[in-house]
Amino acid sequence: MRFTELLDGAWQKNNSLLCVGLDPDPAKFPAHLQGKPDAILQFCSEIADATANLACAFKPQIAYFAARRAEDQLEALIAHIHDKHPGIPVILDAKRGDIGSTAEQYAIEAFERYRADAVTVNPYMGRDSIEPWLAFADKGVILLCRTSNPGGSDLQFQKVGAGNTAIFELVAEKVAKEWNTTGQCALVVGATFPGEIARVREIVGDMPLLVPGIGAQGGDIEATVNAGKTATGTGLMINSSRAILYAGKGEDYAAAASRVAQETRDAINRWR
């Protein structure tokens, strides 16, 4: 099934625009998991199981696994989600960006090794660096547009061309009008900049937006939803990671994560 079909199904089935980020930091794990060789897999799998009925997507961040030589646990985690929660797409947050031949290998890594349904990609090397990802027509290609970090403004808000267009606007226009020929693209737009979310939505129509920045990063849920939702009340994957993952510190951590995920899902839905 195509990524966009999975996402649309999860929006409807779970009545949710919440994307649960899986950024495992063993130093923050409950005591009973400390030192276990498969602690990352167990922690993330139990979080996924506890929140699958509340999420429209899961987003594991590859660096948290690779830094701890846990790529095998990332493979096992994605396989677990596909097996136990087959309607929920998995977005591999890798932010890859390189020339065509290298991008081909990164695409194989994401889509064949890890079996992700979508991946985050850096667009700043241009169309030819994106084409290897687009060759996997059933997969989602989610391009950085207006990121949630303060330093994103260093480049993304700079003006270019006779039209005085901001670089993030140029990215949105390129993706929507030239690159999204198979309908598989989405954009990353941070919740810390609701005005830019609204501008991107104006440019790209109903294209899905992955929106990090609520929760620990302080993005405003009401402003985010009002700026980015489509006419049908969907179109968004609003990510929360740390606030959900580390809601509990004891053996009931998965139940605590479920409670916070439900609170976040419901808070988002109030403004749909």
C-alpha cells in the first residue's frame, strides 16, 4: 500500500494527526531496562504498542539507534510495527541528502533494509539528488522545508530572485509544482513557525506536512492546527517525541506514554 494511503487510513481510523517520535535515549529509560542488550527495542516496541491506537504515524530517528550500534534493533522495531500495527506508517527520520549514486544507496537502506514507509530528505542538493527516492513510488519522500530549530532561519528565510521569495517558499513551490509527479511527497514545517505553516499550506494545497516542534520544543497546538489543516481537517502529522516517550519513569512507562499521547491527540482534535 502507498504511504499516502496508509496515512489517510490512519488519520481516519484513529481520528488522529499525532505522529509519535521514537528517539530512544537509554540514559532516560526506566531502571528495569538499564543495561539490557535489547533495551532500545523493548522500550520503543512497548511505546508503539501503547500508542498505536492514538497515532497517525511513528517516526524513529535513525541517529538514536546508530549512535548505539542498534541498527538491528531499528530493523526489528519497524518489523514489529508493521506486524502488530499494519495500518500505521513508519517514517524513518534520517534527513538524508547526497548526490544521485549515493542517494540510491541511502534509498535502498531506508526502504529495503529498514522497510520504512517514508523517509525525511534534505532537498538542498536539488532535483537529481531526490530522484532516487522518487523511484520508490509507493514510499513517502518528506523534504525539509521550514525546520523548527531557531537556526533554520539562517538560510530558509533568506530572500532570493526577483520575486523576493524566501528559500523555504522556493522549496515548497519546487516540490509541489515540479517534483511531486507521483504524489508521494510531503514537507517538514516546524510548529514553532505557524505563519510559515500557513504560507506553505497556501503553496502546496493538500500535500501532507510533517510538523515537529510541539511538546518539548514549545510549539502552539492551536496555532499549528489552524495554520496547517486542510479543508477536511487532516493534512498534518504533528510530531511529539520526548513528552510522550519519557512521560513515566517506572515500569508503567508505556501506560504513561499512552495517557500523554491521548491528551496530545485530543488537544490537537479540539482545533480540527
